[in-house]
Amino acid sequence: MFAITGITGKVGGEVARNLLAGNQPVRAVVRDLRKGEPWAQLGCDLVRADINDAGALTSAFKGAESVFVLVPPNFDPSPDFHEARATATTLKSAIEAARPGRVVYLSTIGAQATQSNLLTQHTIIEQVLGELSMPITFLRPGWFMENCSWDVASATDDGVILSFLQPIDKPVPMVATADIGRVAAELLQETWKGHRVVELEGPHRVTPNEIATTFADLLGRPVRMEPVPRETWESLFKSQGMKNPTPRIKMLDGFNEGWIEFESAESGSRKGRVALEAVLQTLIESR
């Protein structure tokens, strides 16, 4: 049995679909049983548990051959990241009590970075889970190609995309959620000892300009990328309701300055199969 958290989201759903396609038994760990019903209809064992409920997680993970752990994103964390620290403690307690055979934790590119930023939340959780004795894989994907969903409307209607990734001709390690789900499902079924890191990106690195060009080709209209001035970010993010925009700003700085990168660099990362064009086509069609 493979226990999957985050199954109602894009990545968790892809993990489960890949396992089910291989006739593997799946336990869907959900916060809301009603949202998990479609997975029950596909034959999954449905279990309710919140990521911050150690007791419920322990029950959900017990007896599992492998567990896929996906922590819901927090884009506006407290300055001391106490939310991530609490989640890390809960996960460690649940995994320690349940003793599943293996764990795959969905982390992020740059989890090894020493400068504090939005992704430090995964650094904290990796460090705490790293104290466990069972086999654990920290899967570190690049920037999600699906983040371009925020750009579909402006590209379609205005022919302009605002970019925080700069310079706009700088290649960025990106990956499709379909590749993340496929690789995670493969890792869950592998046997290994100790702790390991698997870094994952798409077939090739993508520049913001390439995103605009690809949108233009798919939409049949001119699309250009426009950098958002760095000095406007703090006020802009606060106007959008963020209380603590510093971690997000530092994360963007990390990508732009190059210190958010794979630990093994581009040469050491696994490469996915899904191209940017396929992802953008799906995003356009689902608008």
C-alpha cells in the first residue's frame, strides 16, 4: 500500500495516477473526505488526516510500504518559519510512530541554500526528517512550469507577461508537475538505504523570454515579457495582502542571482520528459 498526501492537488494526483496505472494499491490521505471521493471511486483506500495532526497521520501511514509526503504551500510564512517547524515536528512524530517502509518527501530546488528565503521552509523540514532512521528520498524539483497559469490571461488578452524572474534571458530550471508525479511514483517503488536527494528538472532550462515566445506561438499573437522592477516588489506584494514579503523576495533573488540552484548543478539533475509547450497548451485550454 502506498499512502499519498496531497492527492487532491496536481502533484499528489499525478503520483496516485501513475501508481494506479501500474495496478498498485493507493491510500488517499485527505483533509476532506468529500474531496477524496473521486479517488475512492478509482479504488483508493480513503483516510482523513490533516498534515498537522500527528495522530491521524500516524494512522494514515501505518502499514504503508511507502509514503509520499507533500506539505501544503505557505506563501506568506512568519519571519521565524514557526509553521514549518511545527509541521516538521508533527511529520517526524507520525512517521516515527507509523514506521512505513520508505518515505518520499516533496522538497524543492535550493533546499540546501544557506540564505533564508521562502524555500527555507523545506530546508527546515528536510533537516528534521533527516533525523529519522528509515529510508527517505528528498525529491527536489525545479520551478513549476504550471506557475505560468498566472500568465495565461495577460498573455492572451494583453500580449504582455510580467516577470519577477530576471534577467529575462537567463535560463531557469523548470519542470512539469506530470514529470514530478511520474518520478515520485517511481521513487516510491524503489528500494534504497539511508537518505538520498533526487533533483529534477525539465528537458532543458527555460528563459522567461522563451515562455513569452511559446505563448506567442500557441496563441497566434505577439507576446512579450516585461520585467517587474525589483524596487517595487515589496510594496506590490504587500498591496496583494502579504504580511511578510521578505521570504518571497529573497527566493526570487536566489533564482535571479543563481544561489538557488541544484546541489549537483544542471549536470547532476534528472531530466523530465514534458516540454514547456505541452504545459502551456494545457493551461490555455483550461482557462
